[in-house]
Amino acid sequence: MHGLVLDPKRQKMSKTKGNVVDPLELIDQYGTDACRIALLISAATGGDIALKTDRLESSQGFANKLWNASRLLFMNMERSGITQWAPDQPANSSSAEDAWIEERFNACAATVDAALQVHRYHEAAQALWDFVWKEFCDWYLEVKKLRFDSYALSVYERMLRLLHPFMPFLTEELWQRLMSMSSAEHPKSISLAPYPKPSSVPIDERNVREFR
């Protein structure tokens, strides 16, 4: 599946060299999910993994980014008076930002699915990283907070399910908070919810181009 996990200087870890890393200490310092995605995104097929501090810090920043974006989303739910919602697949939205994020989510889901089929976990992790950080958090959510509605909740809920195998603890916590406000029946855990696939709902390409 992947090569050896090496130290930052790409040396094999051994007690003799004194460069062995205790994974429990890394988990305490950076968080379990941050360590998971740091390893996954570094696990290129046929190559070894150099366990570098900057990669772990970057992954911790990614987890914090998702957490803070989720807080913003929950605050906008309260501000918009949304107390209950159903996580059904939404109909095609007329707004440019919704059409764009739907197109980007479909592309991300397709990339993740294809990468997992051939065990290229680093490609799946990178696709999710780019979608969550660059597209959902930095662009879509910033626009959506100006005209917030339940469409953003649908995208967010599917994004958590897509990310769950890679960051199971954080996504479970956030999903449970979100689903506590759902008016529909749902599984007890995100791990029991269906893994999302690209949507078959037609997307207005004119809206996508407009947002781009």
C-alpha cells in the first residue's frame, strides 16, 4: 500500500539511531485526524514517507480550518433562523455559487472514488484537501454567508461524509452537531451513512461559468 515511514531526514527509524517517533506523542501534539491525513497525503505509491513537522503542522491547520468553517456555518444557521432541515439531495439551485460548488463537489467525489478504486490514497486525500480548503471554505462559504440558505448545509453534510474515512473523529463530531438540527431520520453515526457519489442532478453551466 505504501512505503516505509522515515524520519524528516529520510532515514529509517531505529532505536539504535535514536530517531524513533512515538505516534501517541504526535497524536497528543497535532491530533489524530491531522496525523492521519498527513500520512495519507504523503503516501504516494512506490515511495517512502518522510514524517516532517511542517506536514503535520499543515495538516493540523487543515483540521482547524474545517472546524472554524463549521463554526461559521453553524452561526449562520442561527442568524438565518434555520432550526431544522432535511439532508436530502437539493434540487438544482438558481444561484451561481451553488451551481459552481455542486460542480466542484461532483468533480472531487469522482476523483476520490477513482483514486480509492486503485488504492491511490494520496490522490484522494489531496483532492479532498483542495476542495475543502480552497473551494468550500475560501470561496463558497465566504460568498454564502452573505445570502445563507439550506443549500449550503446539503453541500456541507455531503462533504463531511466524503471526508469521513480520512478524518473520522472530526467529521463524526461535526456531523453529529449538524444532524442534531435535522428534521429527518438519519443513522446514529456518520460511518453508517451512505458514502456520497457525484450528483446526477443537471447543473446550469452558465451559472458555473458566471461564478468562475
